[in-house]
Amino acid sequence: MLSALTNSFRIPDLKRRLLVTIALLAVYRIGCYVPTPGIDGAALTEFFSRLSKTQGGTLFGIINMFSGGAMERLTIFALGIMPYISASIILQLLTAVIPALEKLAKEGKAGYERINQYTRYSTVALAIIQSFFIALWLENPARFEGLKIVMHPGVGFRILTVLTLTTGTIFIMWLGEQIQERGIGNGISLVITAGIISRIPAAMHQLFILLSPFSPSRRQVQPFTLLVMAAFLVGVVFAVILVTQGQRKIPVQYARRIVGRKIFGGQSTYIPLKVDTAGVIAIIFAQSIILFPATLASFIPNPTFQNWAQGLVRGHLLYTVVYALMIIFFCYFYTAIVFNPLDLADNMKKYGGFIPGIRPGSSTAEFLEFVMTRITLAGALFITFIAIFPDFIMAWLKIPHLVASFFGGTGILIIVGVMLDTVKQIESHLLMHHYEGFIKSGRIKGRR
């Protein structure tokens, strides 16, 4: 491992890409501490502290996680890259239902660039809408009297907030594209991962306070509990790696074709069907919907509605059951959107490919759909377990949610997946220059 890291800096091109990536990520993290004008930082901190204690999570908590804590400080990068993620998911779903977008997606690089341009425009629109409502929300913290977060509320503050937060999101999007082109790749993913990893020091600080090594009488977490937590963390990371890389390989045989004196085809290959096709997107969908009532409750000072919304917050049995069912549903929903067995079967038939023992055409499509349905169930159950596991850890070991969140959920899936992809890209550079990779027994397979 150390020799591979050393070799990474011996290749001029790879060294330059690594340094550019580190520099751009450093710029992103510095921007997460530049405050938005017109905000009382102490009142904002108190507001988020009260909000987290009374509700157990809102949509702003998801934005805060993806922005690396910039939301609770309301910095210029408060929205983070979340509008871009939402726009990308929306465009991906619309591509499957709108023929014009589907035609663009099949046009290769030109179509991809056009869809990417639509994604940028959608990102700007979503950022404007979200930042405007955040400005209104901060001007009127209806649930907590006596807090004045905005020093000079009004139209001027709203326009300034919209311009600041929207520009911050566009700048982050530009940073991600620069990392993709001039850095090591995975630009947007690395930006998200950097934000999530930046929360580790705060989590370690909370854990250190609970451990209280210098005051055993005030200790809330015992050393044995810490060992159990470490074992759980290793087990969760290992399981996530296995399922993330898990595939069902469907063998495909291509018939031989004789053209003149040449023979074409006849080779064997396989179709890799991923066990976890939806991955973190299913959790994001489920979280966004289930936390929507709690988010509305922070805007609407209605006791009846707020009491009803309290049943759908973290820690309640209803929340856990509904959350799990929604994750399973969105795993199947997203898989059905991105995986089309009819198109795959038609393409195989067009080029003379067939699955041994299965007739080409509709029979092949039915077989692929049958296999995908079964393996998606296994992937959905695992993703559900990973998503709700932090809640069980938090309730069982009596630790804060910030600490428990690293034992599962969205964060661990993103970190593991992005790290695997990044290591794969570094290995490809090393092997191209005849250097040993990170693993001598075989190459790492990235997400597909």
C-alpha cells in the first residue's frame, strides 16, 4: 500500500492530477466556513440545536450532511451540491419517460453533453427556489420565539441570500467538473465525500467526551462498548464493499458468422447484473419523502400538524417501518427505470447473442427480469438494514446521531463507493505505467 502511494507521486501526470484534486477540495472546504452576510451566527447555532432536539431530523439535515456541515453554519456553500444531485436524478428519471430525452441519451457524447447542460440549468433553478425558501425560513423561525437569526430581514436579505447560495452551488458544481477533467476524476462524488468525511472530527470529539478517559465517574461510554463499536464499523464497511461489488454474471454466447474467408463471433462473455443497482439513491428518495412532514412542521406553527409530524421522526417505530418499506420500494422503482430487459434482449438478438438454454427475444427479456427481481430483493434488504442500523446503534449504545451515522446510512455507502472508484482510477494509472497497484492479487472493480 505504501509503495503504491509512493509510486503515485512518481508519475508526473498522476502526481499533477492528485495535487489538483487536493487543492480544489481544499478550496471547497475553505468556502464551507465563509458565512453568508446578514446572519447572526450564535442565534443560528442555537436554532439548529433546538431544531435537532425537538424533531429528530428534517430535509435540512440531509443538506447539512451533503454540504459537510455548511448548512448549519449557513455559509456560502450552505446548499452544497444537493441541487445538482436532485437535478441529475430528475433528469435521469425523465429520460426514461420522455422520448425526446431518451433519444438524446442514445446519441452518444453529443447527447450526453446536451443532457448535462439541461442538468446545469435545472441546478440553477432548484438552487434559486431552495435558497429563497431558506431565506424565508430563517426570517420567520415560527417554532422558537425569541430567536432573531436575520439581523435585517426584508427583500434585500432575500435577494442577497438567493444570489449568495445559488452562486455557491454553481461554484461547487464547477469545482466538481474541474476535478473530473483535470483531477483524478469522480469530481462531484469526491466533493460529497469530502463533506461527509469532514464531519468525522466532530463525531470523534463527541465520542471522546462520552468516553471521558480522565473522569471515569462521568463516563457514558465504556471501553468495552468502544471495542464493540469498532467491530461493528469494520463489519459494516466490509459488508458494504461486498454488496457494492456484488454481481450476478449472466453468460452470453455469440454465434459464429462466416463472411468470405473470415469468421466473426463465437466468443463467450457475460452480462454483469448488480445486486445493488439503486444504492444510495433509494435512501435519498426515502429520506426526502419521510422527512418532508417534519420539515413542514418547522414552517407551520400548528400544534395538531406538528404532533402528527412527530410520529414520522427518527426514533419512532412508525418512522422505522415506513422508512424501510419506502427504501425497498425505491430500490425496485429505480432499478426498473435504469434497467430495461427488453432493450437488452433486442440488442443481444441483433448481434447474434443468446443466453445458453434461453430462447432469444421475449424469453431472454423475461429471464433477465426474473433474475433482476430476485437479486434486487437481496440488495434492497441489505440497503434497508444499512439505512436503519444507525438508529439501532444510537438507541442501544446511547450515543449521538452524529457518531452513529458513520455505522451505516447514506454516508457510509457514499464513502465506500467513491473510495473504491478513486482507488480503481489510481490503479489504472499505475498499471498503465507498469507500477504495482494497491492490491497485488487483483484489480479493484469500481461501481458500474
